[in-house]
Amino acid sequence: MMKSTTTILATLFAGTLAGTAFAQDGEMPAFADVDADGNGAISQEEAATAPVVQEQWSALDVNADGQIDETEFASLKAQS
Ligand SMILES: [Ca+2]
Ligand SMILES: [Ca+2]
């Protein structure tokens, strides 16, 4: 009983991780998805959930205020 329950949970957990990794792998995130707290700007903490944003942070943060607003986010480039 315990064994099969553990196996099911492990499978679900692995599936969740795989789904998350797939969604982040080179795909263009939506601004609203990265802006987790919905304040209209992406902080560096929020960018940590979106590698494509994090990698281009210095290019995106044009006014160097430590946040990516929606206008700055618009220049995000899809990765090849
Ligand atoms: Ca935010
Ligand atoms: Ca900025």
C-alpha cells in the first residue's frame, strides 16, 4: 500500500517538475506570468522564475531601475 502511494506521488511530482522545465526552456514567458505579484514590473526575484528574462536582464532594464516594466519587457527576444 505505502509503496504504490509513494510511487504515484513521485510520478506526479516528477511530472510537475518536467512540465515546469519544459515551459521555461527557451519559451517566451508572458509578462503577467513573470510578474508574479502583479505590480506591473518584474523584479529580479520574479525574473529568477524565467531564465529567458534573467539572461537578458541587463539589456532589458533600459533605465537601470532594477525592474523590468512592460515596455522594457516588450524588447525581450526569443532564444534560438
Ligand atoms: Ca512584480
Ligand atoms: Ca527598468
